[in-house]
Amino acid sequence: MKKLINKQFTLSIAAFAAVSCLAPAGHATTLGFGQIGGSNTAIASGFGSNASADANGLTISNGATPNITLTWDDAWDVHTSGFFSEIEDQTAGGGDWDNEGGIPRIAQLDTDNHTIGFSADPGFALVLNSFDFGNTEETSDSGVWDLTLTDSSDNVVWSQQVTLTNPNSDVVTVTPGFTGAAGESYTLAFDAVGDPINGRYAVDNLSFNQVPEPSSLALLGLAGLLVARRRG
């Protein structure tokens, strides 16, 4: 009897591991900042939180992240300008979730320091996939930025330095590909290096997941039922 219970427990753990590993492949919320306000409108502190359906400024066509809460600092704003078209189109462009009336909508960095917080519910973990980061041709000189992701104890778990050059606009897709710990909170920080920023910088197409996915939990529940049936 003891061997049977151990075998059933092992099967349940294996099923959980399998669905957790598969989760990031096609399950993401992407923030595009369309339809959330006109130029210079402050981005709401909780924008993108607990996303369970498509909404203004975001799409979850590949899934949902109902167990991830975001916190934007109060200096972020949505901005619109044709100058942001290269940033808008870097990864994905178009659709009401991403722009408005065909005009780019992005998250603009107005100061030298910006943060976005991600908080995962107990039993769930953040997966930070990628985001587009760039400047416009209006920027008068090159800019260097330190990008960091820290946990709730201020440990740096990921970092990258990005240099955006001029005279033309420069855009990069940053891909942390980071999976956090269950129930942990993380802060993504953008810190300008050296001189204060002199121009326009922006973020678009911010993509993140959660694991396990809600659909994965359903699979895990099915696995549990199968184990219970075998036990019976």
C-alpha cells in the first residue's frame, strides 16, 4: 500500500512539473498601451494587473495572467507621436490594444529612473519574457541605461545595460526570459547612466507570463483525478 501511495505521489509531482515547464511556451499577456488615454496621460498604477481577458492597452490572445499584479511608478505616461512608430512596430504593431486610430501609443520614460513592480500570488510565479525599449530621432544624444530586476529582498536576479544611439531612432528587444519563485515579487528598474536623459525614450510590447497557467492547473487537476481513480 505504501509503495502505491508513493507511486501516486510521484505521478502527481511529475504531472505538475510537466505542465509548469510547458506553461511559458504559449501563455502571455502583452501590454501595448493603446486606448488608455491621450498623450501625457499617466499610466494607472495597476495597469495590466490580474489580466483575464483582452482589454484596453493589452492583449491576452495567448492566455491570461490573473495571478500577477503590476505596480507602475507615478512618472510613467502614455504618449503618442509618429516619432514612436519604430518602437511601436518593433515586435508587434496595430490593433486597438496597441495603438489608437493608427497612431502609436507607448509607455514613455519621463525621468532618469522608472520602475514596474510584478507581484505573484502564492503558488504562482512571474515569467518576464521581453519588452521593446528605444528612443526617437528627437533624442539629441546617445543614452545608456541600466536595466535590473530585483526580488523583494533587493537581490538582483537579472540585469542588462542598453545603449541607445543617435542621430536616428534606436530600438532593441530586451529578452530577460526570467522565471521567478512562487509567490515572490519583483521590480523591473530603468536607470539612466551619467547625464540626465535628453530626448524621448519608451517601452512597448511588454510581455509576461505566469506559471503554472490556469490551463495547466486544470491539467494538474485531471492528473489528480486519474491518481485518485487508480487509488480507488
